Amino acid sequence: MSATGKQRKRVLMVGLLCQDILNLVHHYPAEDEDVRCVDQFWQKGGNAANSACVLSSLGESTEYLGAVSSRAEASSALQELRDFSVLTEHVVYSDCPIPTSCVIINMQTGSRTIVHGHRNMAELTAEDFSNLDLHQYKWIHFEGRNTAEVCKMMGIVEEYNNNVATPDDVIILSTECEKPKYKMGHLIPKVDVLFVSKEYAESCGFCNAEETVTKLLQRVKKGCTVLCAWGDQGADGITSGGTHYHCQAFAPEKVVDTLGAGDTFNASVIWGLCRGTGLEEALRLGCRIAGQKCGQVGYKNLHS
Ligand SMILES: Nc1ncnc2c1ncn2[C@@H]1O[C@H](COP(=O)(O)OP(=O)(O)O)[C@@H](O)[C@H]1O
Ligand SMILES: *[C@@H]1O[C@H](CO)[C@@H](O)[C@H](O)[C@H]1NC(C)=O
């Protein structure tokens, strides 16, 4: 396949679609206080869904895949994905309530306090995944959850990659280590790009982003790039050859909403790497666009 052929392929983001209910407040309420919020709105959420919208805003042809509630209450979240021009034709519907996060955004600091209800949502299965025509994709990112099943899905991609006609058809695999409770051990050695959260890093006993990427590089496969975002400290990345980069955070004029900063970071890094920027520039893009996001509410109008 020619370079232009590769450019026509999509990025696929696999994970959860949620409903976020955002409450914007001037100060964080005390327990049992009765407060009025400054503003309240519904927004689609879920890591993969958020990253998909950012990638699509940046101009990348992007598809979202996950198990999605078929109930009426889920229709606005799905519609919002479509409003961002994210493709959704392969989602698998399930008659479950939509997972919902109630979020308090403290506009003073931009902090986001999240109470998440999973509500027994069904998970995507490897069997669902096996119905895809993988020729359409150049990059597949898996949220690091439902790991036993995701491991099988990655296996399907590996199998495909081992049998492609030309190297241009090889699909790049990425995932994230977000929550310590998910067993990531089997996924880490499978991917080409690994994103690690501060929370996960700290659960491994690492003190900063540089230590995290350096230590995790020993657990990934040959050729894998590792990145770690560390809130207002910015982010670090390391190439498979061991070259380390740090990028500082780009502080917006005022931090108003940090919900999904990490998802914006990942999406922007993937966007950069898809365009062949190399790690140093991709890190910068990640921090710059994530910083932009922190300075505004929601994900609209993000740009490079
Ligand atoms: N307060 C902030 N000011 C500027 N940039 C920020 C701020 N918080 C996060 N970012 C940017 O977003 C990226 C991801 O943030 P992080 O807090 O690590 O993600 P998550 O949303 O997963 O908790 C950081 O690397 C940084 O570039
Ligand atoms: C992006 O990576 C961060 C870790 O840097 C993680 O917390 C977040 O969930 C990831 N988002 C996706 C879509 O994987």
C-alpha cells in the first residue's frame, strides 16, 4: 500500500462510552452542604471516547469501538461522538444502563472529582472484535481495562500483522496503564506505544515520570515507546533505544477543567506519531493541546 493509502486508513479507539454529568462550582462543597452550581451539563465521557473526539478534531479519520447502551438515555453520548465526526458503525449495542460519572469541576483550580457508576455495562468481547475488517486501520488503541479480553483482541491484531502483504499494512498497537486494579502484565509486552498514568506509576513505586518511563522500558517489547503524563509537571517519553525526553506542561491562562486532560494528551501524541513527528515533537503536541484543554470546559475546538 502506498503512503497515501496508509493515510486513508483510520485510527480505532477501543474502550468505554460513558455519560458524564458535569457540575461546575465556584468552590468545592463541604460534605452535606447544599450548593447551586454555576453551570451543569451532560457530556459524553470514557477515555477512548474522549480521545476519539480529540483525534477527530485534529483531522484524523477516527473510529470508536465499544459496547454501548442501546437505551434512550445513551443516545446523547453517542450523538456527541458523531457530532465530532467520530465513526461509530461497529459499536455493539447492549441493553444495559449507560455507565455514568458525576463530576464536580472546581473552577477555582480546575480539579475534577469523579464518582463513577459502571452500572454493570457489558464489555466488548474478542468475538465482537473479530468481526472487524482490520485492513481499514493503521493504529488501534485499547483502553487498559477488561484486560483478559483485550489481550485476545491484541492477539487477533498480532496475527493480522504477521500476515500482511506489505510493512505499510502493519497496525500500530497502543494501550494505557491507568488504574492499578487492572492487570496490565499481559498487555504491556504486546504494544508499540505505552501510555502510563501518574496513578499507575505511583502504584508501582515510581516517584516521577522519568523513572516511570525508564523502568517500564525494561518490560515492553523491542521497538516500543513509553510515555508518562504527570499533571502540571508535564510529561516524559522514552524511545525504544533509550533516548529520554521531558516536556513541561503548557499552563493556560486559567486552569478551569482538567477532566480528560490525559485523554487529550494521548490523542494528541497518537496524532503526532501518525504524522511521523517523532517522539519529542509528539510529546510537545500532547502537552500543548492538553494544556489548551485544561483552559476550557469540554473538548470543543481543540487544535494543533
Ligand atoms: N494544571 C495543568 N496545567 C497545564 N497542563 C496540564 C495540567 N494538568 C494536566 N495538564 C496536561 O495534561 C497532561 C495529562 O494530564 P494528567 O493530569 O497526567 O492526566 P489525567 O487526566 O489522566 O489525570 C499533562 O501531561 C499536561 O501536559
Ligand atoms: C491516556 O493515558 C492516561 C495515562 O497517561 C490514562 O490515564 C488515560 O486513561 C488514557 N486514555 C486513554 C483513552 O487510553
